[in-house]
Amino acid sequence: MDLDHGKCWQNSKKDSWRTTLLLAYQSLGVVYGDLSISPLYVFKSTFAEDIHHSETNEEIFGVLSFIFWTLTLVPLFKYVFIVLRADDNGEGGTFALYSSICRHAKVSLVPNRQISDESLSTYKLEPSTGQEYSSKVRMLLEKYKFLRTALLILVLLGTCMVIGDGLLTPAISVLSAVSGLELYMSKDHHQYAVIPITCFILVCLFALQHYGTHKVGFFFAPIVFLWLICISALGIYNIICWNPHVYQALSPYYMLKFFRKTKKQGWMSLGGILLCITGSEAMFADLGHFSYTAIQITFTFLVYPALILGYMGQAAYLSKNHQNADQIGYYVSVPESLRWPVLTIAILASVVGSQAIISGTFSIINQSQSLGCFPRVKVVHTSDKIHGQIYIPEINWILMILCIAVTIGFRDIKHLGNASGLAVMAVMLVTTCLTSLVIILCWHKPPIVALCFLLFFGSIELLYFSASLVKFREGAWLPILLALFLVTVMFVWHYATIKKYEYDLQNKVSLEWLLALGPTLGICRVPGIGLVFTDLTSGIPANFSRFVTNLPAFHRILVFVCVKSVPVPFIPPDERYLLGRVGPASLRAYRCIVRYGYRDVHQDVDSFESDLVKRLADFIHYDWCRPRKSSDQGNENHPSASDRSLGEHTLAVVGNTEFSRTPIFEVDENMNQVSVSLGFQTVESIGDIVEISTSKERRVRFAIDDNDEPENPIDVQLRQELEDLLAAQQSGTAFILGHSHVKAKQGSSVMKRLAINFGYNFLRRNCRGPDVALRVPPASLLEVGMVYVV
């Protein structure tokens, strides 16, 4: 699958007002579905138990004041005006913040960072204006491993809470919408109707996920737009009809009166009030599909006013209707003649909001998997044109079962609200902490600015979080339990991944060992291309030496392939492949590093194989025709000579731009430095990198012109190497992967033995294998058994 990634991350080009307004309209159905349906359950959750509606209206006006200022400070000020600016090449979310931090400081626990990665066009580093501030914090993070581990756990915790939100939001949204039926039936009939209808809608919602959101995406924005107009109109009607002076409750003075009267019970009721900002994180998480301006316009001029009017209308109605104190809910404020249409629109809007958070859950799990923090799962891309729309079958059905179980188990909005509220505030706290680091490390602002941001918004969120935490026994235990389980799974997987990488690094084979292999040792070369997959970016992996030891033969063309994740959202296809030689040209061995961002779509096998062969042919031509040092003039084996001196340090980026037989680049062939006249920065040492360009035309086969007479010995060897590559491609390709078993070494602690011997190996046996993740056909697969003692 070869997607046009540029549609997603080049948001700077979407600068026309027409495009911006179109994106703003489309964002309604994807970003604001969850946030817009919160009026269905905020007042009901707030007045469920802790506080009660009285004749003085101090409670209802105090709650309205809290809702207004919470919506103003958190979604509007924090997200729209500050956090959205902390994007990662137009991408948002927890992993976008973490990847930005990883680029500006060496905080990643996997030591596979290369200097050549900094030459990527999407590897943006902000210009430093206050280096003395950021350098101290960066040095502190890089010096102490426990700080880097704590940062990773914080990111994983935020990720797990997003997954928990993906479990709870569909349940509370659909249940709140369907609960409007209680006004039309007795309480005995109501409890036997609402839950089954809710479960039926949830089953339908999850069963339709494999079609992809683009199939019904056209209907999403109009539904949310209609719902926002609906709550705005009803809010204005209730304000005019019941209490035109309700706007006075927006004053912060009513919050003080609220606490003065309700005291501890009022603080505990904040767990219901915070549900008014459920879905705010989606503005940042879904930033990559739209633009900063579009999301800002939509929230500021449509969503925010509509929500405020909706809440004010409910407060105005309740302030004059105390006889309904036991039936506080959204539908009681709706005129009876409009309840059925409003109920229908509400159910549709709840489905849209649920769809958005489910898609977000798929996306963040895919990002976690790309960075080695989640067991391998099958990722299905549901659209060839719209990037990022994915479906994960295993996660979808697990979410559906858990969602139905939670709905049947809790059976009411109060407990679901307590659970959802804690998950939402935990995600926001993580975002606040990570944004504070971005302010220092990426924006190079003084620490006092980050501290003010952290204290101001963190104190608000901690207040709400503490109120949710008090409801531990009333539903809040669920996201905590789920987060502990998922953090354990993700951290064990990531820890074992790091240990495997370190084992490979320590046990890699030297180049001299590979060069010594030959017919004298009984080693033969068989026709075809052998792709040896490894996590190493240099050296010969131990699984290949084990393969040759047990089966003394390897393919005529040998390619060591490293599929590597870089802390950027996208990598342009022109910059994805890093190619170089392993040993002399006569060995016909190459290294290929395939780089992906955490939101990139991995190619299927057919596309990857044809791309690799084409780029290898262009690299071979470049390597033979590149300008030579004076010491190599007259040397008939130029690549061999250069590679013996440079080893395998020099890698070339093979792109898709127009290619000419005359080199269009200038290469300074210095052992420590290679300069490229294509706008890339100079890089050094093992990250040496040059850029070459290839044809725009996508070729599955490459032709060798039989009419050209070789002018010199170099052309003869170039021609021979290309013919060998063509013959090997026609003979077929084998994919050589390691089949690993990991166990803790003797003397390890009990926790390590439990994590490695039981936890990781259980996950490895029950998740998708690397061949499925790489989409390798079984007929072409060769697995090499490896035991990792870590």
C-alpha cells in the first residue's frame, strides 16, 4: 500500500480560507463528536448523589459557573491556544509530544538513534534562543536513566488512559442518549429496555468498524453540526422562556457560594462536572487530519458557544422547575413535542462521538506498536487515500466485549461517569506534564514559563482528579485497574525489546567473519535474493551466523534489512531507504535501513520487494559512477577499495526524484564527513549519508542495455553486478527472520524472571509474529531459532 503521506503532514500548504473552512466543517464529525454530547450526562452525573438541587438555586448556578470556567480554561485556553502549538510536524497526541522530546534530548531507551536521522526533512528541531535553559534540563534527563524510564512510564500511562477512555466513552455516550426513553415508560420497564438497546447499538457500532470511518464519514459532520444547532436553539429557548438572568451565574462568585454551602460534598461532585470537557484531548490527538487554524475556528466560534448555551439553557430550566429535582437530565429540559427528534439526533451524535474515540484508540495503539511499546497486532488500513484510518481486529473485539460488560455491570450513568472522568483527567495531566517539557526543551523557553503552565493548569486538573479519585469504589477503580494492567503489559514488552536489542548489539558478528566465508569452508551461494531482517543498523546479526552454521549456504544477493522507527510522524518515501554495501562489491552484500515514522503505513511485501530491487539497482549505479578519490584513479574495483577503507559507514538515501546518468550531487569523500548539495545538513561518523535520486517511474523490473559497449573495466563490473541482481530477482526472494525465545539469565531478580520468562514469552506466543507484521508470505519465509539470554 503506497499512500500519499503528504496530504496529512503538510498542513502549512492549506492556507486558503476556503480550504480552512472546509477542514473546520469536517473536523466536527471527527474531533468534536465526544465533546459535543457531554450535555447529555454532565448535570445528571453531578447531581446523582453528592449534592441536590434546592430552592435557592445555589447548587445549579454554582455548577453552571464551574462548567463555564472549566470549558474556558481547559479546552479553550490550554488546548486551543497553547497545546495545539506543540504539534509534531502537524501531528498531535501523547506520542507526538514524546517524539518531539526524543528528538531534542536523548531520552529514548532504545539506543538505535543515528545522526543520519537528523537529515530527514520531517526531523525538525526548533532554533535555540535560550540554550542555557534547555541544555540543563536535557543533560539532567540524559544523565539519569530512572528519569528516562519515569518519562516513558508517564507516556505509557497516558496512552493506557486513552485506551480506557475508548472503552468507557461509547458506553456512557450511547447509554446517556438512550436513557431519554425513561420519560416514556415506567421505571420497571425502563431498566429492561435501555440496557439491551444500548448493547445492541454498541454491537452494531463495533461490528461496522472494519468498513472504516471513510465509508460513513460524509454523514458525521452534518450530524454533529445539527446536534450543536439543536442544543444551542434549545438553550436559547430555555433561557428566554425560564430564566433570562441565568447569565449572572457565569460569575466566579457563584463557585465560592457553591463551595460555601456544599463544602466536602461539592468538592466530590466535581467528578461529574469535569465530564463537560470529555473529548477535549481529541482536538490535539486528531490534529494531523486537519490544521491548527481549522480546529481553532471550529471550537472558538461554533462548539464553545453552542456548549455554553446548552448548559445555560439546562440551568435556566432547572432553576424554575424544582419539582423535577429527582429527574435531573437533559431530556427534561426539552419541550415534549421535540423529544423524539432530539432523542434520535442524540443517539446519532453519540455514535459519532464513540466512533471518533474508537478510531483514536486504534491510532494510538498503532503508534505504540511502532515504537516497540505494544505487542504486535494486525493493522488493517481501511482507506487507500485517507492516511491514518486503520482497523485493528483484535483490539476492536476486545473493546466491544469489555464495553458491553461495563454497560451491563454498571447499568447507570453515575458509575460510568466516575470511571470516564478519572481517565479523562489522567490523560490531561500527562499532556500538561509533557507540554511543560516541550516548552523548555523544544521551544527553549525559561523554566519559569513551563513551571507557571504546569502549576496553573496542573492545579485545576489535580483538583478534578482528586474528586474523581475519591469515587474509587463507585466506578473510578476501573480505569485505574485497566491502566495498571496495560502499563505492565506495555512496559514488559518494551523492556524485553530493549534487552533483545542489547543482546543483538553485543553478539553481532564482525565483517571479517562474513568475508572469510567461501567455498573453502564448504559455503555455497544459491540463486536468489536473501533478505535478512534485523534490528541492528550496523554489523552482522547473530541470527545470520546461526543460519549459516546450520545451513552452509546463503543467497547470491544478500541484503541485511533493518526496519526502523524514527521519532517523527511521517517520513517521505524519497527519504525512507538508506542503502550501503557490506564488504567489497564482489561479495554482493548490502545493508538497507528502512525508516518509518510512528504514523507511517508499512508497505506490503510486493511493493517493498520491487522498491528495494529498484533502489538497489540505482544505488549500484551510483556507487560505481560516483567521483573517486585520486588514490582510486585507475583502480578497477572502485567500490571494493572505498568500502574496505570506509567499511560500511557510508549510506546513501535513494529517492524518487528525476535521475540522470550524470551525477547531480557533489560528494566530499572524507572518512569523517560527507556533504550533499541538496539542502541537507552535514553529518558525521557512522551517520555518514549521501543523497541520490532515482526515476519517478515505478519500475518492477529494470533493463540492462545490451547495445552499450563497455568503455572501461568499471562499466564491465557495473554491468555484471546489475545482471546478477536481475538474475537473483528472477530466481525469487527469501525472507530470513529470527524466531526468538527470551529467558532471563541466571542470577536475575525475581521481578525480571517473572517479566521475561513468563510475561514477555506469554505475550510473544499470543500476539502476531514478525512475519505477519512485515506481511511476509509463508512460502518465502525462513525462520532461524534464537535463544536470547538477557
